[in-house]
Amino acid sequence: MIRHKSAALALLACSFAQFAVAAGPASSLRTVAEQSGDRRTGRYEEVERLCPAFQKQWPQQVRCFEFGRTPEGRPMLALVASADGTLDAASAHRAGRPVALMQGGIHSGEIDGKDAGFLALRQMLDGSLAKDALKNVTLVFVPVFNIDGHERFGRWNRPNQVGPEEMGWRVTAQNLNLNRDYLKAEAPEMHAMLRLLGEWDPILYVDLHVTNGAKFEHDISYSVAPTLNGHAPIRQAAVEVRDELMKRAAAKGSLPLDFYPSFIKDDDPSTGFAVSVGPKRFSQAYWAGRNRIGVLVETHSWKDYPTRVRITHHTIISLMEMAARDGKKWLAAARAADAEAAKIGGSTVALTYTNTPHVRTIEFRGYEYERRPSAISGTLMTRYNDKKPQIWRIPLYDEVKPDITVSAPLGGYVVPASHARMVGDKLTLHGIEFRTLTQPLRSEVEVFRATKAAPAAATFEGRSVFSVEGDWSKETREMTAGSLFVPIAQAKSEILMSLLEPRDPDSMVSWGFFAAAFERKEYMEAYVAEAVGEQMLKKDPALRREFQQRLEDPKFASDPSARLDFFYRRHSSWDERYNLYPVFRVDAEPR
């Protein structure tokens, strides 16, 4: 038994470095991480060097390409690898060939995926590991997604993470978190990624992270989607992926989790955990919403860098072997899910989920800890003793149920010409089908009028996030030529509804894109409202009775503005578009 932690870490780093050296065919393709025994990680110039170097080493099996530019002008690079030379998306689609897309560095301080990915790719190409994987699967590897953040390099950029010595920053140069941007799609980097995903349509999308949080022995978690919701064919495939990943990781000596290990109450292990269906701002939930398999891989931040790179590497190899064996079966499941998604019109759709009361006690591999008052923060804090492993018997809320639900429109959505370009640009980024109306339209439609609409107290991801209350009801509206019709009968109907259903937490309404629709722009001066009110009371006995009833409410009776507003809202000058969401629902395609 090695009694000293430093000696154990040194031995582990050395053994993994030797394993990495033995695996490589050429020293020019070894990363800074390999050469340093995973003490350090390279700067982005290393990706710019290795990407073409891999193509030069294997010109028939690898293509290095740029798929975008960052705000600071850096090239966004990807490698595509295939043993049979299927190196473009069109060829892969024609051949019915499964595609896996794996990315590192969406949060660039969490850079395990870059170093593990280069090593795994080289070993698959030289045949030392998973030698048959690339015969059956095309791999698209994005070493670093958040490149500008990667180059904000320094020590302690991740103070709750053990290694490497220096690393990049969590967010982009525009201070945006890319793993909150999948649906609102504002960052230039996300525009590039969505175009890449749309072009390749990978059946498997793997996002490689490092988690934050408490100290415990578990070293990796897999959040595979859709396993708790989604259409049955792809959900079953995702469950099988999750379960086999867990077995493979355990066989390699890991202590994997099949849920994201975030305490219900921050910093309090006794509160336990809860499974969840994440909103589509997150990578794996977004890709599941497109009826494909999304995998969020989270190594544990308190494990040292050699350990984290090693288990990330094992995960990449496992997923590629599984994709080589089952990828065509997953593609069939995705096609079946697409067909189901195109038929959701009129059905009840869950926009959000919450946990049921169902709970079970799990044995979780933690450390001895105590909760005691802190002289620093002035509150109870958890202190861990990571020299003393301890089994925690804690709750896991392991079931979910629909929370916010809505009936899907029978026909689809109509976006008035006034907002067609803004909405159309988003739909195009997500690969959602729509057409432009060439003739004016007057029709009965469903409209959403907010009974409450308010921005959050603070911005989030640079936007004034909105919450709205209300429901859909029938009205007759006129739409000019240039409006958009967006059919619900399409494979990406779930993404469409998340964007356009106002109560979805990732809708364009929730992200504040329609904030102006909920702002009052015209007013009636008080002295005018006084005169108008007097005239209305004289002419309308029913209105007079209603006003008298309202005066029985002391709060209303004592509020001059509310009393005057009572009359203004009933006057012909009232803005009928106030709190009207400028997207409508229809029962059939406009003709």
C-alpha cells in the first residue's frame, strides 16, 4: 500500500505517461500533456499544429478543417477520421454511416477532453486501441470549442480543480457560457457549432467536461439523454448506452455515476441528489431534443489530471467501440423517433419536468465530513476529511414527471412579418423547416396574451430573462405577406416548441427576444382619462355596475392609477397588442 498521497500521484502520473508514450507512433503527435505526464496542457497553438499533422500522417483517414472563427479571430478546428475515407458529411449520410461528434473545452478550464481525445484518436488510427472503430464510424473531434476562453490561460482559473498546472477560462471572450447557449444561440462559436451539427447530424454527441462540487470518491458521471423523456425508440437506445457505459467504466476501475452529482441543497451532502431532465440550453438535452443521443461526461474536479485524462480516454474509446457495434441500430431508432416527432400535433407535450416524491436511499462513496459554523462566511460549512472514505446513506429522488405542459398546435406556428427575420434566423440555425407566406392571411388563430410578464431582477447570460403567465385562446388576426409558417409536422418539432412556446424556460420569450411586446408604449393622460371615464359611465350602465363592484376592493379603490386604467383599458385607444406575443398558432397550413 502506498501511504503517501504525493507518492501515489507521482506513480499514477508516471504509469499513465508511460502508457501514453508507448501508444504513439510519432513523437510529433504527442501532446504537451503526454510529454509532461499530464501535469500541463498545451495552448491552442498545439491544436493548430496537431490538426494538420494528423492529416499529414494519415492523409486517407483524416481531414483537418476549420468550421468557424471566434470573436477574437481564432480558427475553430475539427478533425474528421474514418478508416474507409468517409471524410465528408454527405458521403457519410449516403452510406448510412454512423457519425460521432466529440468535443472538449466548451468550458476551457475543463480541458480533459482535448488531451484524452488526441490520444484516443491517435490510438484508433494506429490500431493500438479500438482498431475497428473507425471502420464503422466516422468521428468528428473538436479539441476545443471555447477557444478564446482557452487562451485566457493561467493558474487557479479553476480553484476547485486539481490540475493541470495552468488552464483556460470557463466562458468566452464575450463572457458567454456556451453550455447555456444551445437554444438561444447568440455566441458566434455556437452559430458555428450548430452549423457543424446540422451538416454532420451525428447520432452520438459527446460533451467532455469536469464537474464542480463536493469531495467524494466517485470519479466520473454520465448524463445520457434522452433516458427520462423523449420518443421511445431513441430513449431505449440512450438507456442502453448509459447502462453499458457504467459497466465499462466500472470494469476499468472507476466509480461512475449515472446522474449529475449536485446536492439538492448546496454544500449539504445529507440532502442527497435528484435526477433531472435538463433544459435545452445544455448540450446533451439539446441534442436529445433533436432525437439523437447526447452524452455529458463529467470527470470529478478533485481527482488529479492524470486520473481525469485517463478515465476520459477510456470513455471515448468505450463510446467509439459501442458506436461501431450499435451505431446503425441507433440510426434506425433516430429515424423512428423522427417519424414520431413529426406526428405530435394536437398531443400534450411536456416543456419542463419536476421530481416526483419517490425517493430511495443510496450508498454513496463519500468522505467523512462535518458541518460547523464558519468564522469566514458566518454560516454552516461542510469540512471534508479526504483521508477517511465514508459511505453516505443519502436520498436520491429518482423519478420525474411533466411539470409545465402544453397541447402542440395541430398545424404549426405563424410568425408575423414584423418578426420574421429574427425568428427565421434562429429557425435556420437549428435546421427547422419553414416557409414564407406570399399572400396576406386573415384567419382564426390561437394567440397568447400574457396575464403577467416580468423580467428577472438581474441579467443572465447577458439577457433580461422574462417570465410570463397566460394561455392560448382563439382570435381572428391578419398577417401580411412575408409572414412565416412553421409546420409542427417535422422531426425537430420538440426544438421548435421549445423556441416558440412562451412558457418554455429556453423559449425566445424567456430569453427576452420579445421583451418589447410586453412593454407599454402609449398612455392616456390623467386629465383625459378622467373625462373619458365620466363619459363611459354615463353611456354604459353595465360598465358603471362593474366599476362599482371594483370599488368594493379597498386596494383598487385607493389606487388612482388603477381606477383611471380601468377606463383606459376599455377605451378604443387602448393598445390591443400590449402583452400580445407576436407568434400565433394555427390548426392547418395556410393556403
